[in-house]
Amino acid sequence: MFVLIMPFSGNALGKTAALFEHSLVVCLGASLQKSLGANCIDLYPEPGEGEVLMLTRQVTEEEARECAEKAGADLYLRGNLHYRPQGSPLLEGVTVRVLIGRGDVRDREGRAEHRFSGFLKRAEGGQLLDISALQGLVRELTLEIADFLEYPRETLDLTGVEEGITLNPVAWAEFITALRLVPGGGSKKKHYLRAIGLDPGFAVAYLNLARVLIGQSRHREALDLLHDGLRHLRGDPSESDLVNLMAFCYLMEGHVRRALEMWGRLTEEEPARAEPWYNMGNVYHSMGMPKRALELYQRAVEADGLFPLARFALGRLYAEMGEHEASARELSVYIRLVPGDPWAYSILGHCLLEIGERERARFALKKALQLDPDGEAGKRAREDLRRL
């Protein structure tokens, strides 16, 4: 299930309002992912230097539905945050109104409304959030979204709302600042390290900072951080996430065998976890061993059929091997999970052309060209369109 979270409108500006709004969106997205298996994308823009973007006008139903339809989303969330008392530097509460809509059903929106009063006053001034109160709010919203989708409540596991995060309000504020309120680079690292210093068991902070460092190709630094996190989180549910990232860092540092050994142990301990199977498949694919890569990608899909990267990798490999029908099948599933990937449409269109499904091929190739008119995916799609 693909869910779009639209920016919420609000009647207040400032650090506390921004802290609450972004905390709500982050926790709600994580809860929907863990309890409903949703792929959540929020449409909040990346912060620029010295600015926190907040919306004063509520997104209309028509705007939200149009956006959901274009993105191929199953569900969208929009809403309004009314802070009390208005105009006061210290907030006492906020009324949270969430409107829930289906991407494929018009004139039907669900409504959830709650009051949150978990604002804590700092001794030196300013405010923080009561994280337990925030988790309670997110649980209630998750249940109401599940009711709208007609999911039986008794099948939901809401324990993931607490997994890996901190109850330390100062550490949480530093984490949200790093994640959502400052631009990339050293600012993010500084705030993540403050969060970890305040709570050495804050698993998600280790993982997010490691991903920032990996994105900057600072793999040795990420390894040191992850080893430190592992010392504090042995036996924690997040331990396997730390090990998975450590294995990737070892791979990027040239320690291929050690990376494969670590991912191999993860598959033995958690065979239903798709990512280690997928990562090993990538290694063998890069080593020119397509049959072994194929086995591992297939295991990843068996472990979790909704893990998008495994579907794409399997479809791409089938295409390379000339198995065009199998490739088209996998890429069609991937596109439903992740709409808007030009490479998926380009490869899918090529495979459909090879098996004679010309109209479906034309649609996929035109879509690839539309999404990537000047890139390599669009170039290849253009070549296949000429064949049509």
C-alpha cells in the first residue's frame, strides 16, 4: 500500500510547532509502515539554510486527490493543526485534524480528530514533547486509518511505534532537528550526535547518522559509529539493522568476504528479512555470477514480496538473461510498489516489445521518456519506441 502524507496546515509558527508537526509525521509514517506494511512518502520539502517551511493554507481535497492519482497512491492524508493559545510563545495544546482519502475513490474521506497536550516546558525556556503522549496519539490515528481501510484492529501490531526511538524529550528534539529541520552536511551530524549522547540506546539515531555518513562515502566513520551502537544495543530489535549497514560499509571498504559473512548470518537468524538476501544478490551480480544472484534475489522476494528493490533487481536480471516474460512480471509488481521509476518503465517496455505486447510496450516506453526525457533510461526508451 502506497500512502502520501501531505503537509499539514497550522496556525502557529516557531520551533515548538515545527517540532510537533514533524514529530507527528515521522512517527505516523513509521507506524503505518510497521503496522500496515505501508510505503509512506511525505511531501514535506527539504529544509533550506536557516528556514523551516510551514503551511498556513490547508491542502484541498481536490489537490490531494490529484496528487495521489498522479503518484499512483492508494491513500492520502491531509489535515490541520490548530495550536492553543493562538499567538502565545508557549503552547498548551493542539487540535489535530486528519483527513483520510482513497486515491481511487472520490467523494469519500475519513476524519480523525484528537487533542494533544503533551508540551513540556524547559527550565531554560522553550518547550519539548512528551514522547509517550505522542506515541499514544499516533496509535489512535493508526487505528482510525486502519478502520477507514477496514483492517481488523485485532490483526494490527502497534508495538513498532516505540521501536528504536527514545523517551528522552531533549534527545528526541535533537533527532527531529537533524532529520527534518536542518539541511545536510555537518549540521545533521552534530544534532544526531547530541541525540546519541543524551540517549546511547537511541537506535534510530545511530542508523540515520550512519546513512548520512554512507551517503557522503564516509564508510570508515560510519563503521566506527555502528560498532559503538552495537555495544549499546546487543539484543535490541534494531541490532540486525545495525549489522546490515555494517556489512554494507565493509563491502564499500573492500572487505567483500566479511560483508557476505555478515549478511549470511543475518539470513540464518532472520530468513524472513529480505534486505540481506538482496544485498548478497547485488554482490554476486557485480561479480559476474548471475545464477547465484538470481537465487538470492528470488529468496529476497520469497522473504518479502513487497520489498521493492528485490523486485526491481530480479526484473532487471531476468531482462539481462533474456527472460522477458519473467522480467515483465517482476517489474510490473515493482511499478505498483514504486510508481515513477523511469528505469523500470524503460526495461519493462523493452521486455514487452520483445514478447510482442506492443501496446503495453508503447505505454511503458512513453512513460519512461516522460519521466526521464534527457537521461539514459529515456534514451533507451526512445530507441525502442523507434522500433515500434
